Amino acid sequence: MNEKIFAVETKDRQIKATEREIVELGKEIEKYKAKLKRQEKLLGDRLRVMQENDGNSIKWEEVIFGAKNVGDLVSRVMAGKSISKQDDKMITDYQNTQKQLADAQQKVKEKKAQLVVEKKELKRQQADLESQLKERNKRLKELRKKKEKFETQLMDAKEVQQILIAQEKAIAAEKAAREREARIEKERQAQAAREAKARAEAEAAQAAAQKEAEQQAAKEAAAQQAAQEKAAQSAKPSGSTKQSAPKPSTPAPTAPAPSAPATPKPSPSSGGLFIHPTAGAVTQGYGSAGGENGYTFHNGIDFGGPVGTPIVAAATGTVITASGGGPYGNHIMIAHQLNGKTYTTVYAHMSSLNASAGQRVSQGQQIGTRGSTGNSTGPHLHFEIHVGGYSYSATGPANSVNPMTMF
């Protein structure tokens, strides 16, 4: 029943979205038509001129023979080429507008055909849901006569609609947040690169200055040594044995100090995209189920343990909804943008909630505590991961994935 209610509401929103697209396409078509009229008027004027000029934008013989001198001729030819180029652009723009109009009209045709199919499907789903509701009410009466307890709760159609609306907002908000973070990180990296470049340039300038100073010092030392040798030579008596002055030993070049080894950067985590949302053993896995609890496919995993155990966000994201009631009891849904893909996580049957709709939470941040609310047979956390937005099914995986493969 929950699956049918969710499918009907989802299909209804798809139909409304398609209708909005048709309206927007209609506005585009009107814009293209108005643009074509303006282009046709301008193009018509130019086509008349071209017809008078034997298919040319201008009369080249007038351009050439009407020139007063070579400079005037060059100016006339350049102006003529500019006019021809502009005429070619006008024709190309007109053809492009025609194509855009034809594409928009074709899209409207396709969307209207799609709308017919979607409305038929919605009617079929609504009829199926009404039939099942009647059957359920009949079953409830029989159980009440037998004084048997009937615990399975249904999603409220209004609640489902609110979830779908909130989901769209949360996904958009999370995408915007991730884009902001990416921009900030890019700016940080650019700033770091600029600073590194400035440091390298400063170090290079310092090294060049030091080298120049060393070369200057060497020149001055050589000049001083030469002066000393000349003075010593002139001070010797005539006839004395010539002895060569000892050459100063050239100091060995100082080896550069070894640079300190770079600190190794920590390697990225080899884990998955998500972390475990709570402590405790898995009491029910992902996959086929017997149906005694109202579903034949368990699209999440259950973590058993005491009431009040902390529950954390499995990844950074924006809270779609945080509410109570329905089969999930107290529950939270979070939209995530990870590696360019949208994911949705569900945390159900909680005893308390520590986050609110629209709030951005970090991975590992506490969002509630474990409980046994809603359709629950004992204290546990029911946890789901969906690729894309939330999609409910009691008979199959829909777009859910096994969380154990994502940790």
C-alpha cells in the first residue's frame, strides 16, 4: 500500500513537471516566432538589395571605379567585405532561429505525447490503489471482528508529497553547497600556488644576489692578491733570485646544505563513501524478506541495540526531512552529493531526532538516537542508501543499494 501511495504521488509530480516544461517550451516558441519576424524584416530589406546587385551585397564596380585613390579604394573594399560578412551572418542567424523553433515545436509534441502516457499510467495506478484501499478496509473490519491487532501503518499521501518537495530542495541545496566548497578549495589551491611561486621567485632572487656577491668578493680578492704580488716584486733587490709568490689556495666550494626530506602526506582513506551510522550488530540484512512485516524485500539493513544509542550521519549532506509517524516512525532522510552523484540515506525508528529539515550535517555528526517507533518489532535502526532521490518499494530494491557495499 505504501509503495502504491508513493508511486501515485511520484507520477503526479512527474505529470506536473511535464506540464511546466510544456508551458516553458511554449514561451520559447513565442520568442522564436517574434525573433523570426524581426529577422525576416531585416533580411527582406537586404535580400532586395542583393537582388538589385545581381546576388551580391554591394555593387563592386561602384566600389572599385568610384574610388578617388588607392587609400579610398582599400577603405571601400574593406567596408564592402564587412557588409557581405554581416549579410552572411544575418542569413546564418535566421536559419539557426528556424532550427531552434522547429526543435522546440518537436519537443512540445513529444512532451504532449509523454503527458498522455503519464496520465494514463496515473489513472491506472490510482484505480489500483483505490482497489487495494477497499481490500485493506475490508481486511481491517474482519480483523477487528476477530479482535486481532493490525499494526501496519500507511504513509499519508500529503506526507509523501511533502517528502518529494523537500527532497528537491535538499538536493539543490546540497549541490550548491558542494559547488561552493569546490570553488573555495580551488581558490585555496590557486592562492597556495601563487604563494609557492612567490617563494620560489624570492629564493631564486636571493640565490642570484648571493652568487653575485660571491663573484664580486672573488674579484676583489684576486685584485688585492695581484696588488700584493706587484708590491712584493718591486721591493726585491736587483739580482736576487726570483721566487714565485705562493698562490693563495682557492677555497673549496661550499656544498649546499641538504634539504630536509618532505613530510609524507597521509594517503587517502581506502574506505567507502559512507560510515556506519550507529554501533551494534546487523540484525537483518538487505534483500528478500518473508513478508510477515508487510514487505517482501528489505531495502536496508537493521542495526540492533539499546534504545538511546547515538545515530550519526553516514556522510555529509542536507537533511530532507526529520519527522515522526508512518511506517518509519521517527525518521530522518539526508541528501548527499558524493563524487558528482546524488545519494539519499534514510534513518528510521529513532527514539529522538537531533537534526531538522534543511540543516546541513557533517559525516559523523549525531542526528538522533536509536528507538523502536513506527513499524518496529524491537529497538533498532533501519538504515537505507538510495542512488538518486528516495524511492520506496516494499517488493523490490527500487533505487536502493546494499549499504554493506558502501562502507
